[in-house]
Amino acid sequence: MHCPVCGNDHISDAQDLLSRKHEIFTPCPDCNHRIQNKAGPPDDSSPPPCHCGRVFIDDVYVRLYRLLVDEGIFFGDEPLSAIGTPLIDPGIYLRFPPFLPPRTLLLISSVFDEDAAHRAYHEIDQVSGILNQSLIPPGIGDRQDNAPPVCSEQQVLCGCDVRADLFPTSKGPVVVYKKQGAAHIEFPHGFDPKIRSVEAAIKKVHPSLFVDACSGVGTLGIAGGILGVHHIMLNDPWYAAAFFSAFNMQVNKKALSLDECTFSTDFSHLAREKVREEPLLVAEGYGAENRIEVFQGRMELLYSQIHDPSVLTVFDPFDKKQFRQNQSFFSNWEHSVGGEVFIP
Ligand SMILES: [Zn+2]
Ligand SMILES: [Zn+2]
């Protein structure tokens, strides 16, 4: 599938990714590797790339390190870990460090400039992209009174920052793509307490409608569909979250028993209005028994789209502590929407 952001063919549907997930980062019998001490400069010897195309993650880091020294950015006494944070694509819970096939490493780094990043992308096959690390988390920041919220994204220095994560549910994994520079990091750890809490709530309530009211890229709402709720509503005020909620509905189409997904807009159109108040329908999916709707809008205004008393709503805000104190929001929601509401 083509990437909705860069247009290149680096997206797989959920079935395809799941069928390959055990072999993607596993070495072939000829793969060599050398574990490096991350707290100091790297050891000079690292094995050459294997004919299978995979390179052990530490050896990719050694090559990045040498490139940074060559560019005059590093002096050679920095620790290996100073390069930045690696995110593999797809993000899968692994028991051993990965052997990386081409274009499977997105690096979040504060040391690369654009020239060094372009060199890294062209000279080191494993690099899929480099993001410029910023101190502010990506997405919508705090709203001060009635001022418009401050939004931030990490700059893509090279390649593309769209990548997938795989999260397990009891009915099979959910695959979620995201534009990483516009999303929070949520890496799979083999056990996801939020998904467990969604499973428990669905088992208890048996809703006919499950609403993921600040959906991020749609993980919990799509998990609800995979777990068997027939009508799902996803919503987020942030354009990149709403778009990827819709995109992930399409990626997981089969597991969601959908026959058709229709988009009312595309990524570049949504990006023109990064934060939206009134709900805008981004996409819909239909199957014989199932329906999914995805909106971009402020969650306080989503009630106008909800007309089912058998509703279960999950709120998964970034700042949970602040959100829990927002009692007026909960009482308004219970009054205007009803049903059961929970924070995972
Ligand atoms: Zn892309
Ligand atoms: Zn190999």
C-alpha cells in the first residue's frame, strides 16, 4: 500500500504484517553481530552487512556513529547512546534486540542536522527516517483559557516517519500506523493494560456502540471492533490522530469485518486545519453487521453524533491526572450521551 504522507510503497495491510511478524527481525543462519557498550564510544570492529540484508541494531548504530564523526558532529568520545532513540518499524514486542532489514529504523535524535540525516538515509539502508527530537511532546498542548492551543510536531530530517506498532488483543493483534513526529510514543511491551481494560469493560457492558473519544491513532477503538462491538466511533481533535484512526480502520479492515472503507478527505487536506472544534467526518467503514465512523473534532462536541443509549465510552487523554479532575466534563458527558464511561 502507498503511504498517505510520502506516497511511497512502504505500508502493509494488517494480515501481511502479522504473517511476517516472527521473521522480520530474526537473523538468518549467516547473520553476525557484536553487542556494543552503549555507555561509551563504540568498539571499532563491526561485522559487514549480511547477504540477507539484515544488520544487528548495534552495528547500525556504529555506522551512524562513524558518519557523525565524519560529519564533524561527534568528536569520537561521545557514548553510542548519544545518537538517539531507535523505534523499529513495525514495533513488535521482542525478547532479543532486532536484526534490522532495510528501512525499518526510525531514529529520534537531537544531534543530526539535515545534511548528516540525508547521508545516513542514503548510506545506511536500515534507516527509514530521522526525526529531530524536540522537548515538547507532539500533538495538542495545553489550552490557556480561551487562547488557541499550542501544537507541535517533530521535524522529519530525512525519509518518512510513518511507522506501525502491533498491539495484542485476545482476538488477535491490532496494527496501528502513525506519523511518529505527530504522535506520542506508545511501544508494545507484550502486555497492554489499556487494551485489557477495554476488553474487561466490553465484556461487562456489552455495548452496541463503543466510542473512543480521544482516540489518538485509534488503538483502543479498533481493538473494540476486533473484540466484537458492531458499531465503533473514533474521534480526535488533532488532524494526524484523526487521519491515522481512519487509515488504521482500513489497515485492519479484515479483522474488523468491514467490506468497504470510504474517506471524505485525505491527509494533506486535514493538515490544513490541525485542530478542529465541530466534528468533521473523516471516514466510514461498513460491513454486513459492522460500522465504524471516524471524526476529527473536540470531544466535548461529539455528543451531537451519538444516538445510541447502549454506549460505552473510553477516554484516554494524554494527561490523565488533569483529566480526572475534570468532573464537569464527565457529568456533561453522562447527561448528554449517557451509557458507561471509563478511563483505561
Ligand atoms: Zn511514508
Ligand atoms: Zn543474515
